[in-house]
Amino acid sequence: MQKFIKLNLFYLGESKKHHIFRVKKWDINLEKISNKAVFTEQFEEIGFIKEIFGPVTLPFISMKIISKIDFNPNDNLYAKMR
């Protein structure tokens, strides 16, 4: 069974290859979302989580976005867990 987890993120900006987000609310169990696919509320895949870095309490997330996709970074995003 696959489970979707809502990501509570704040969009910071774009680097050369990735979009950078700051986590608003973090649980240590969310470390498992690294390299997982990311979806919109309409369950459209927009990319995947490349890296989680920074402070343990409120880390940053680097997300690789599929190049052909336009998305609103302020929308609710979800990670797919197995």
C-alpha cells in the first residue's frame, strides 16, 4: 500500500538545478522522504526530493523538478511513501 504524506513547506527560491524549500513543521520520521517522488494535490508528479540538509529541527529540502512541468511552489505538495 502506498501512502502520501503532506509536506509543510515554505518556498525559498531556485538554484541552478533545484528548488529550495524550508520545512515549516518537521518530524524526525520524515527523513525517509529523501529521493521520494513529489506530487501536487491533483496527484501529478512534479519531481523528487533530492536532499534534506541544514538544522535538524527545521531543515531545508532540495527538490529536482521535472523540466516540462509548471507548478505553483505555494501549493500543497505530497511525498509518496511505500
